[in-house]
Amino acid sequence: MNILIINCGSSSQSFKVYQVNDNSNPAVTLSGKARNVATVTREKSRIDYQVDKSVYSLEVDLPTHRQAALMCVQILRQHSIKIDAIGHRFVHGGAILTATTRVTPESVKLLEECLPLAPIHNPNSYSVVQVYREQMRDVPQFVVFDTAFHANLPRSARLYALPLNLVEEKGFYKYGFHGLSYQYISSKVAALLEKPLERIKLIMCHLGTGGSSVAAFMNGHSLETSMGYSPLQGLVMSTRCGDLDPEIVLELMRQGRSPEEISTLLNTQSGLLGLSGYSSNLAEIIRSAEGGDTRCLDAYEVYASRLQLYIGGYYWKMNGVDAIIFTDDVGTGCWQLREKVCGGVENLGVLLDPEKNKSAIPDQVQFIHAAASTVKIISMPTDEESVILQEVVNAI
């Protein structure tokens, strides 16, 4: 049985085909990633993929996630790969959808109710689900939700300081995101360090080309995380502002901007793009900052400072940690950011090895701390698709 797994981010779309048999571990027969989808950057949009041992790279316009999904369908047909089931990552199910769900006419209506909860994620994933409903009508599809990992957040972390009756009536809780990534990373690091999940303390930094967040993990579950009711809260991201004084939103409304206009501003025109003035790509921004561009330097400094604040807070909250992990494209691909964030905190037992850090290969697990460091520092690629796969297999 061939199961297609689609992981739709805000500016990327990963896809893998797993061959699943009863008597062996799943084997990846095709894997790929559409990059710079529906985003503003000077880098070209492209799809990189591998079938067996053959590697391909296509430069192609990808103005929408729907277009990226159609290109994936074309690739599958070009290589004569028949699909028996499909699994999708869906960022936010809120209180409506809390477990892996099969796509049916009834559940599609529930997915539509969730679209406003994550305005630059859920609509993208929904459009991809619709592409496969059109192109592969008879293939069963399942949706797996990113919020499940944080379901056991302590109440003190979940609650916002609003009138409690309003919180309960409207579901204004911190839900947290990137749960599929954190589920994978926490289990892998526990095995790597030979510690049970219940006894390990981790700070996991999921830093993507679109969305980014940090999570504190302790006593076998998520203790805190930077994203909240929506993926807008927390770190500075590619086009999202992250933490913001609510009074700014109120002032924008007083000045006549509509909720839709403010949502667009905060979700798609802010973050690195808003500060730099031209790019949402951190690597581009660092290069320009090193070349003397003061706006890009500001963007880089603000991005790194916000990340340090969260890591420091979680370190304090857990009274120390076993490991700090950097994952996803920016986390594993940007040695400059890791060096900036982990520098100058030797008194906390965090010592980066500069050479190990610079030479770390993005698609490999690498220990990048110095020998004297009491905290492990790890660059580790994530594998959300394997988590989605297991959910789909269990559902089937």
C-alpha cells in the first residue's frame, strides 16, 4: 500500500510516499519539498524531489499551495506511482477537531469552520485537501492536527488573563502548534540521550522558513510553548509579527483599519519581511546585514533576541535542561543564528563548539556543543511526515 503524506507549511509543502507492508518498516519511495510557495523572496520557487536514487529539481512559479499540490500530482503521475491513502497536516483544529479525522463531506464542513483559526496555514492545507479530492476522488484522505501534542499543557500555561467566562465560551485558550515536529523530536532525543521521556527536560526550537516556535518539554509532555490561540503569537517569524502589545491592534482599528486588513498586516506583511522591507528569508537578511544593510541588521537582531528570551524563560521554568534542539529549515540550516543565540551564556552551562556548529550538515543529527557544556546542543532535522504516517496507518 502506498500512502502519500502532505505537510503543508505557510511557505513550503513537503510530500512523501511511503510503501507500507504488514511485515516490514515503511519505505520512502518518493520524497520532495516545494519551496518558497506563496511568499516574498528573491529566491526562486522550486520543487526538489527524489524517486529511488534519482534526484530532480524544478524551478517553477508557485504562487499558491494549490499550484504546488497540482505539481505534486503531476510528479506522481509522471512516475506512475499509485496512491492508496493520503494524510495531511492541518495546523489548527481548535476545540472542533481534536483527533485524526477522515475527510468526508461532513468533516469538510468542520474543516471550513477551522479556517479562521490559523489564517495563513489552515486555508492552505484546506486548498491542498480539495486538490486531492478533485484529482484522486476514490483515495481516502485523513487530516492530522498539530495542536494535539500540547493538549496536556498545564492550565496556568493554557489560560489567558481574560474574564474566565469569555475564555470558556469562546475557546480562547493557548493551543500551541508544531506538535507533530515536537512529538518526533522529543522521542528521538530521549532515545539518543538514553533517557525516558518522563525524565528528560528539553527546549525545542522549531524554526521554519514560514512559522517558528519554541516548546519546553518536561515530565513527558509539553510544559510551555510560544505559539498560542493562533500561530501568530510568540517568535518573530518570516512574515508574522509574533508577540505584540494588543493596544497596537486597537489603535489600528481606531484609525479605521478593518480586522481583515489588520490580520493581513500581522500575518503576511510583518516579521522579517516587515522589518527588512524586502525579504522574509533569514539567510538573505543575514547576508545583507553583513553587507551593511541596517534594516536587515535590525530584523536579524530582533529575530534572535526574541528567540533568546523564550529559551531563557524556559530554562528558568524547568530549572535547567538536558538539551536545546534546533530543527526545521532555519534551525538546522543557519549556523550564524545558532551561534548568536547560544553565545555568551557560558554561566548557564551552555557552550557551543564553533567548528562543530559551522560544519553541521542540515539533514543529519549533529551534537554541536563543546565538551565542557553541561547542556547538549543539537541540530536535528524533523520528520513530521513519519508522525502523520503513523496516525494514518492507525486510522486505516
